[in-house]
Amino acid sequence: MHGNTSTKRNGQKTKACEDIVAEIKYFWQIHTAEGTVAAGVNLELTRDNVIESIGGNRNLNDNDLYLNYQTLSDPRLNAEKTVEITFKIAFIINPI
């Protein structure tokens, strides 16, 4: 999750959930195509109910960041988005 952030005019950094999932999907496809093992995924998350990433099931956008943006560094996923993305990873690894 270290790449693909965007910085808003007010200096807030964010990342779109769809970009995170796409990055993981490509990562998995490359390893599968090369016959190598994808050994893990690093998600930056917090137990706090922050809103530092956009998109996802609730379709949050840049205007929603003001609700609870707390980071001074890279955007993190809250528990809801972590679970959402984890289920998407499961479907990438083992599609139905």
C-alpha cells in the first residue's frame, strides 16, 4: 500500500480502495503467470475509525475525508475497509 497515493490541495494524502485492490490483483496475476509464490500483502491499517481512504462499499470521496482524517503520514485503512479489502483478496486468490 505504499504507492499509489494522491495528495489533495489541502495536503491530505489518500488512496482509493479500488486502486489497492487492483494493485493486489496485478501482483497476484504476475506471480501466477511466473509460477512464483506471492508471499504476502502489506496493508496499512488502524483500529481507529478514520476516513483516510476513498471508494469502497460506501463510495467515500475526497469530500468525506474531513469527517475523520487523522494521519500525518500515509493513509490507513479502518477496520471496515480492511475487512472489505480482505474479502476481495480472498476472491482474487480463489475466485468462485
